[in-house]
Amino acid sequence: MQDLLTIGELSVRSGVAPSALRYYERLGLIRADRTGGNQRRYARAELRRVAFIRISQQVGVSLEEIREALDSLPEARTPSPQDWARLSASWRSRLDEKIRLLGKLRDDLDSCIGCGCLSLQRCTLNNPGDALAGEGPGARLMLPRPEAASPVGE
């Protein structure tokens, strides 16, 4: 099995467009060596990094946060299972919170009928008169709230 992959081979194996791979490289998310003709060659271990980047993006982690996480992995060798476990442990609480929010969204949307709710007083997406604007952007009744604040109508 070949140890180094061209950008085309990495693209086919990872399912990520070459333009995205070049962008990831510019951001420092992945690394490539260069041939005498200045062509990129990627270590096979970069496949794991690309897979990590893609799945992290799909669950809403920013590229900056992904870069910070990948920077915690060793540069001089392929990361070990222990290296990945350390990274995973550092993300566990944040991923648990994302899972909780996704479950809440799923469950709350299940209670809606069509494009309206049975009760706008209990709807976690309803914000009459933008009353929650002072708390910040987004669906304030769905997102974690400051301890002192309570939902409208309680």
C-alpha cells in the first residue's frame, strides 16, 4: 500500500474536493509534503484527520476549534489511540451539550403540527415582540439560559 497520496487520491479516498483539501492545508488542518515538481503528497494518516474535520463540521464545530484540537495532536508521528482519546475527552462535555440540544430540537419539533404549534404559549421557537432580544441572538428558549432568566410566560 502506497504511503503517500496525491491530492486526487486523497480527494477520492476522503470524499472531499481537492479545493477543500487545499483550503484545509492553508488553515493548517492537514499537512502535505512537496515533490521536486512542487506537487502535494499527503501521508496516509491525513485521511484520519480529514475524516475528523468533516464529521466535526457536520456537528457544528468551527474550523478554528477543529484546528485547535488538531494542534494538540503530535506532529512528528501518527497520533495513537491515546492521543485521540485525550482529544475526545476534551470535547466530551461540549458534544454532550450538542446532543442534548439536538434531542430537544427533535422532541420540540415533533410536537408541532404543520407550520404552527398547538400552543404558542409553550412553543420554544415563539418570541412575541422579540422580547428575548436582550439575552442574545438565536432561539433563546431552546438555548441554555442564564440562571437568573426564565422563559417568557413563566
